[in-house]
Amino acid sequence: MSSEEQQTSPSRKRPTTEEFRAFVASGWAPRSDVRPTRAEVADFTPARRDAVSAAFPGERLVVPAGGLKVRSNDCDYVFRPHSAFAHLTGLGSDREPDAVLVLEPVDGGHEAVLFFRPLAPRDSEEFFGDARYGEFWVGARPSLADVESELGLSARHIDELPDAVAKDVGVVGVRVVRDADPGVTALVDSARGAASEGASSNEGEQEHAADDELAAMLSTLRFTKDDWEVEQMRSAVEGTHLGFEAVIADLPEAVRRGRGERWVEGVFGLHARHHGNGVGYDSIAASGDHANTLHWIKNTGDVHEGDLLLLDAGVEVDSLFTADITRTLPVSGTFTDAQRRIYDAVFAAQEAGIAACRPGAKFSEIHDAAIRVIAEHLHAWGLLPGDVDVEQTLDKEHGQYHRRWMVHGTSHHLGLDVHDCALATREEYNDAELRPGMIVTVEPGLYFKADDELVPAELRGNGVRIEDDVLITEDGCENLSAAMPRSSADVEAWIARIWARD
């Protein structure tokens, strides 16, 4: 990174003169006037926006992308737009920080208007003088006409947003996605406050509740994927498959180098970044007993021969749709008898969970089917306390002993967020029926910590999870990640095949 980009210290301010500014602004080739072709996603986003329009007729709806976030000092994190914004506009990757989608009420529905910071002229102060947004530093942004051509909606300069938000407030209701951009939320709150002077004290609470209703609707709108979204998920799964195979090929190197969990994380991250936008969440590369820490993302441990490596990772493609897949791999290429015993139990539970993935079934039935198999194995192994049987441990009021070794849920919705549609109510999520176009994970596990004296010594220190991404279809389901082997025998053959190839 150039030292000229460090602007927090007065000693590092860039010297500028009028003569220098004129020099920097001159001598550039003319810009191309060729507009981007219409993006494929632009044929699908109008239907998503129409659904939002129908839910909130006559109201102005403000959906920010969010802004750049400081990582340290004057360095920002790579930008990722808010998922609701990405879903309604089709903009993903690190496109257009500070942009705001406004659905403006018009006769018969809403007009979609994207407010953003367009390409600045080369003779502007921004071109060279702004290290955060200037073209000289971060590259050229699209023009207003470029965005209109690409996305098929109206585009305006971000400087026009305050007037657009405040127009006729009080006559026109306004809602905003509050958590996306604090500055835009404050702008909306200010406009609503100015229009409601003298109103009752609970006016603000009502407005916040209205905002929450918008955010929840935008979250649940993503339950069912359209054809374009399904294809994005297929691409994410394909990239994840490639990343897992690269990890398998490099397992001996992970053992040899030490701190092998970091090596595994890095190998997968390389392929994730090459295939798409990067990883969809922090990868879990957990070897040995670390697999029993469910959210192990430190990835600081060694990978040893004889270990099981639990790799939970997913590629996020440029549209921001992410896979979420877990495989538990024997580092030496074959499972020990004890490891296979655990693995085969988890595989049987996953088979039951996938079988429950069908239209008309409740989402909760996926977990119920898988956890019953887990409980049956734990009972057969004599791990449940006293005289507790399978039905007793499955009793949600007085049982649940099996959760010592399988604490998490078996499934969640998947899409733009790894835990998608998170603002849904229980009735909309757990208690709701599965519908064609939904994509869910199925991911049972068993986790026997190294210091757990309630399990036989040969099982301790081993954790197993198997996770796949499943599309609900008209007549059942499709395992999108089925090309990645799952049974213990198939996993061993997979590893042997990759090692023989490489």
C-alpha cells in the first residue's frame, strides 16, 4: 500500500497545488461511451421488488447498501452490500458502497431508483484527492447511464438522496432498513421527525416497528429462490467442491508444515477467492479435538496423522450467494474403527434428514428425523443416562440428554446469507412447510470431547459433521452437493483417488 494513502496523520497529507491538479487532470484518453450489457439478474429483480411493492403500497421504501467499514486506521474492510440491497438490485461483490435503493410510490406500484456515487470527472478534486473513493486510488465507478443500462432501473446521484427521502414526508409514509447504514437511518429519522413535530411520544416507536416490519419482509422474501438464484447456488457449490478437493490434495502438506489448520483454511480460501468473491463465512478447519468446538474458527492447530479433519466451508460467488458444506476427512486417508463408528452414525442421521426434505413437510421435521437416528445410536452405545430410552431423551420437556453430543440444529435456510432469512418468526421458519425453491442445509453431527468421561476412551477427541445443501423440488429434493462423497467408504475412495491423481 502506498504511503500516500495514509491520510490520518497531518504529516502524511499529500501536497497539492493548482498547477499539480491541472497536470493530474490532463493527458487522459477519452472515456468509452459503450454501456454495459444488461445483467442477467435484471430479468429477475423486478419480480422481487414487485413483491415488496405489493406489501407496502403507497409508501417510500429505503434500502441502503451500507458503507465502507474501517478495519484499522485508514484501511477499510472489503465492502459487502447489505443482503436485502443485493437481493433487490442484483449488485453483489464489492459494488457501490453508500448506494441506496429507494422504491418510490407511483400510480400502480413503485419506481426503483438507485442513488449512488457515480464516476467523477478527472478534473474533480475526488479523482486524485480522495483515497477512499477517487478513481486514481480505487478505480473507476460506473456512470448513472451505466447502472441504468446494467440493472434496468433509474439511477441518480447520491447527493440527491436527502431531498428524495424528505419529499412529502408526513403525507407519504417512509420505511428504512435500519441496520444497513446508520447515516441513512438518521436521515430518514430526521425527515420523519421534522414532519411529525407535536405528534404523540410513541410516534418514534411506531416508526421503528414499521421499519422492523420492512426488514422482516425483505428477509423472508428470500425463502424461495428463483431460477437465477438456484443457478448461483449451483455455482457456489461447484466452487466449494473444487476447494475441498484442493484441501484433500494438500493434506500431507498440512501435516508436514505444522499449524496445518491454517494451511487448510488458506488452501480453501485461495480457491474460494479465485472461483467467486471469497468465503461465505469464516471457514472451520478443525482437526482432532478442535472439531468438538462447534464454532472453531481460530484454526491455529496442527493437523496430525490419524486425526479427523472437520472442514466446514463455503464459496461465496460474486452475486453473494454462498454454499455451506461440511465434510469430515480422515487425515491419513482411512478411518479408524472408532472413527468409522461415529461417522457412519452421523451419515445415517443425515440420510434420514435428507429424506425428510420434501414439499409440504415442516422444516422442523428435518431435525426431528436426523436427531432420532442420533438418539438411537447413543442409546445403543449405552451413553444415555440410567434407564433413559430413545423416546424419553427426545422428550423436549424432560429429556434432551442426547444434546450433550449433538447440541445444534440440523438445518437452516441458505442463500445470500449463510443463515438466510434470519428475521423470520418461528411460525414462518421452524413451523412452516417446505416449498419448492427453498434451499436448506442438512448437517447432523456427533461431538465427543477429549475430556468427556461419559463416553468410551476410543471415541473421545473425535468430532464428525456431514453437511449438504439441499434444494426442495416439486416432488422431493435435490442434493446440490451430491457430487461430493459422503459415506465413509466413498470418502476414503475420494481421498485415495485425489492422492493418486496428484
